[in-house]
Amino acid sequence: MANNFDFFIGDWTSKQRRLRDVLAGSDDWYEFSGITRCWSVFDGGGNVDEVKFPELGYTGLTLRIFNPATELWSIYWARNDTGLALPPTVGRFDADGVGRFYDDEEWNGRPIRVRYQWTVASADACRWEQAFSTDAGETWETNWVADFTRAG
């Protein structure tokens, strides 16, 4: 439903972890920080966030738009140095309160299924995860995790 992402409105700090070698059987992660500001648009039917990664030297932007006819969210990601990534990931929050969003892309020439997953721990903490699948979603490799804490 619209307003599913209202929990994310505001200012956040985050601990980001990314897998160094994606889809290579690696378990070598690196960490960096993020600073995020999120605001609502369309009376809760959408939102925008800008995230800065000081250690990595780039900024990202996410646009989330709710479609009331399909009851699905479309999530668009862009970086200041590479532009808009397409297609959007599309999905919803399930009865268990977890948001799951999917799309089909290519990674190094291989077709993959992409999953974004949002879990809300409290009013001041949430987690976003990105995972890839090379077998149409039968198995997943999580390759990016962001733990957010509301900035005071």
C-alpha cells in the first residue's frame, strides 16, 4: 500500500557492507559508511532518498513510486557518476512486514535475478539487502547489506 516506506522518512546513518567479488563464491566483505536523507512525495505514494558514501566518493539517489492499480512499488537507483540504473526493482511489503522487490538484469554478461529486501526493526533501525540469483531465484547470494540507524 502507499505509505509503506514512511518509516524511512528522515535522516539516517548507515553501516554498509559489500561483497568484494560478487557471484564468485567469495566471503570477503568490505565496509563503509553512508549518510542518507529521505523525504516523501505524492502524499506518501512515493519517496526520494539521497545517500552519500564519503569513503567511496560518490552519491546515490533512490526514487520509490507506488502504483495503486497494481499495489506494487517500483524502485529506481541512480549514482552521480554512472547515472540511472534500469530496470527498476518491483514488489511489495508482504504480510510478514518484509518488503521484497525484484528485477532481471545482467551481471558481467550473465542473466541474473535481483532482489532488494527491506526489514524494519524499529522506528529507529532498518535493514536493506541486495541479493543476486543465477538460477531464477532458487538460491540467492546476498552481496550488499545496509544497516540504518536514525540520525538524532
